Amino acid sequence: MRIGFIGLGAMGLPMAGHLVTAGHEVTVASRSRGPIDAALSQGASDGGSPRGVAEASEVIVLCVPNSPEVVEVVDAMLPVLGPGKTVVDCSTIDPEVERAQHERVGAARARYLDAPLSGGTAGAHKGTLTLMVGGDASVLADTMPALEPFSGLVVHVGGPGMGQVVKLCNQVIYAAQMTATAEATAMALKSGVDMEKLYQVLTHATGDCVAVRTRLPVPGVVPDSPASNGWQPGFMTDLMAKDLDLAMTYAVRCGVPVPTTAAARQLLTAASTAGYGREDFSAVAKVVQALAGAG
């Protein structure tokens, strides 16, 4: 299959690599030259621009930071989209903006899916990402060969934009997990609790969650956690902040109160202000620990 990939960031580059390894003919574009060269060294071709990628491909996968970038890429591709071409947006963006892209691409007689991801950079490298897909189920069925190489689970969650809604729901829960984990860890540190014993208990008690298992924010307890690896990002603080902004905006439209999300967002703001914006979002714990005089 001829597959285009636009957006070779921390997630996109390994995803494109999996497509090459699976034997697809992959054409790429990205804003930075370094990732393009890395993709070319793996066997991809340089499309030169989003339009060039769209011209060369049957399926075009987008993985860019936010709503304006998705609109910009669709703008560039639109003149060459038509029958036989499918756009799959793996970015996390505003659900209403995403629905508008479904309509625009559909009006050009091409097909469109929103398919945001979960699993972080680790999942991208392992090819085990979870995709929550909004759009036509038959389009997803036709497009599966372009998604399977980098995914562990692909779930059709509804019509246009519903993939984005489900992704924002996930982020609301994950951010709350991390906030609670940061607070509990600071309390334990200040009290002199053995962190390895804390981890052992939490992972076998009702406090167990993904944030505890993968991001307990104390160096040396979880070997592959960000805290044990210089806070290298599996998912950056600034990106989680962006996702919570999207979630809170959408919640207002739905009439849903989200006070826990608002509190988590404030903590992310503090972490970014402290210089942790490009570190893993578990670095919010450093802010809590500093305020508590713990650690």
C-alpha cells in the first residue's frame, strides 16, 4: 500500500518506521529536516510537502501537534485529494475542528478518519498503540493495513469526531491519576515511607493505576519510568496541558463540570512555568514535592 505520513515527531517517526518495516511504500513530510532524513534512512521517500505526500499516497496519516496544524495540512492537501484517497488524522485536536475536516475532505470525494492515539512514545516504538477511531466503519476496515503496523488495538468508537472525544476522556482520567500520584508520593516522601514498599502496596491495592505503574515520580523505584531516566518524556507536560485545554473547552460545550481537570491543568501550568514543559508530564510531581518540602 502507498502510505503517506505527515508529522515525524516523537510519535510519528517510529510509527512511519513500522510502516516501512511492514513493507509499505511510505512517503513522508515534516517541518524539521532531521526526522525526514531519519525516515529516509529507514527506507521512506521524501514527499517534499503535504501536497506531495498526498499526491503519492493512497492513505495519508497525520500526526501533528494541534488543531491549526491539522487544518493547515488539510488546506495544503485538499487540491489533490479525491476518490481513492483516505486521510487518517492521528493527532489530538478539537472534536468540532475534526468534524469540519471530515466534511471538507468528504466534499473533495476523499475519505477521512480521526484516529487519535494512546500509548506514548513507548507504544509508538513498540508498535502497540491504541487507536480510537471516529468515522465510517467501512472506511476503517479498508484502512486497517495502514494502521496495524503501529497499533496493538484499534477500536471504532463512532462517527466523525468521536475518536477525539474518547481521547479527551482518556486524558482527563490520566491527568487526574498523575495529579493524585504526585500528591500521594509527596506525602509519603515527607513521612519517610519506603518508596519501593509504597509501590508494592499501591500496585496491589485500590490505588493501582497506569500513572502509579509507569510514572511513580521517584527515581529508582520504577526502572523505565521518566523519573528514573532524567524525566525524558513519554508524553510531554506541554502536550498534556494542551489536551486538557481541549477537554475543558469541549466540556463547556457539553455542559459538563470538570473541576478535577481544572486542578490538574493548574499543576501543569506550574510545571511548565518551572521549566518542565518539555519533560514528561509526571514532572508535575517535582512541583508538588517542592511546595511540600519533600524529596
